[in-house]
Amino acid sequence: MKKRIVAALLCVSMVGLMLMGCAGTRDDGTIKVGITIQNLSNAYWAGVMGKLEQEMEARGWEYTIVGCDNNAGTQVGQVENFIISGCDLIMVHPADAQSVEGICSEAMEADIKVMCWDDPMENTTANWVLDNTELGREIGKTASEFINEHYTKDEKAQVTVIGYPSTKVLLERADGIKEGLEENCEDNYEIIAEVDGLEAPEAQTNVETVMSAHPDANVFVGVCAGAMIGSNEALLAEFGKGKIPENYGVITTDVTLQQLDSLKAGNEAVRAIVGFEGSNEDTAKACADMFERILSGDDFSSGKNIYRAIGPITPDNVDQILKGM
């Protein structure tokens, strides 16, 4: 069975992708799925998509997975290719949800099922979404537990928020983090900086800049895996493994093997991760189960926004999550 993950940076013509991707109408009943996500180089997405491949192969489906490199125009073209090539289901993780509403409407007019991952879009069969503000609040709440343990109103935590405000869902997460801190901290913190950090190298550079300007910066909260990995690397460079003070901490979301290994190690700056579903395997299975519901004609008329469960990963449950990575 054909399968592939196609990187967004690979230049593929319309004709080429039509030949490579979903092959068109089948007589054998094979299900064909087209998936476009923001960025396949992101560690979280690479891990989940690898497990989702396994789930789809186990079901005997054909599939194509592409990344749009956070470019909405590229993503519109990818969805158009999936329509032309006759996919049964298209999953979109939008670079910009508004930009893909029109092409997703065309897919539905062609009797193709459409699922959005992350945004409550209009022109879809169902949306598999996080309440990103609530996710942010949970990150803020989890960070507050760490802050309340180590800091007082006389010795406040010096907090850096690592976000990516040009992406709507990540802005919602960052705003939620600040709300969660405000709701759960005991007047024992102050936000000293807000920086970008979608990918780890950018986060590391920006955190190093913050630490240079604010030598007492000690708690780093963020919206994604890159924020955690980059912050942790910056602190390891500053102090060394096993030498990071116990009142320094990094708390973000997403679940990658590197994050979990750092949490389990116990001698790095990662203190907790707010995840969804659990491991990559758990997330991929939940996503494939959503595909099954949509393809079987499940009725979403009572509400097509299906919300995902969230919860903290700590040293107490990290081993269970690692089993599914």
C-alpha cells in the first residue's frame, strides 16, 4: 500500500501531487485520507503523525500527509489537490483557519468529509479541538503549583511567557497561561518578559537574551514543545545538568519524547508538561477513531466541536506516557 509523508519544503507540482497522493475513485472500497498540517519539522507533529501512520496502515487506508510550512496559501493548494485526487476524508490543521474555509467548503460540496484539528471551523464535518484558552489556564495553574511551592510575595518568581502571537490558537494559549497564573498564584510572581518561541532554537536564543537582561529570570512557561526544549537547553547551558537550582522551572504543553525524557531525568529544568490524550500513540489512536466516526456518517448535528481532554504530566505518571511514545 502506498504511503508517504511529504515535507512542505519539497516543491511538487499540481500534476505531480495528483499522481503521488490519493489516487482517485476506487472500486475496492479503500479509504483514502489527505492530511495537511502546519509544520512537519515540529517535534510534536512528527511524533504524532508517525503514530497516526501506523493507525491508518492497520486499518488498510491509503494516505498522504503534507506540511504547509505555516503558509496558508500553500495549504489551500494542498487541500485543492486532495479534492482533485478523490480523497474520502481531508484533515486540516490550519495555518490560518479563515484562509482554508473556502477550499474546505469546496471539498464538502464534492462529498468529501472534512475534519479540522485545532480550530472550530464552519466548513467541516467535525472539528477535533482543544479549548486553547483553557489549555493555557491549565499550564498557568500547573506552573502556579510550582511557583507557590518555591516563591513568596517577598521573593517573587520572575516569569517569562514564551508564545507565538501570530498564530491564533497559540495566542489563546498564551493569554490563558497569564489568566491561569493570575487565578492561582498568591501574589508571588511577576511576568518580566514575553518572547516568541515556536521552535526550540528560537526559544533558546530568546530565553538566553531574557536571562542576560534579567539575571534572576527563573520560571519559563510556554505554548508548545519548542518553548520547553529551548528553555531547558538555555538553562542547561547556563548551569549544567544536575546543577539547575530547584526553584528554576519550565512548564509548557505538547508531548514529545525529548520533553518526557527531560522530565523523567529529574536533573533538568522541566518540571511538568500539560498534555492531551497522553502519549503520541494515545493521540494518534484518538485521532484515527475520530476519522472512523466521521467516515461512518456519525451525526454531529448536536455539536461538531469535539473537545479533547487535557491534564498534567509529572514525574508521577511520566513512565506510563513514555510507553506510548
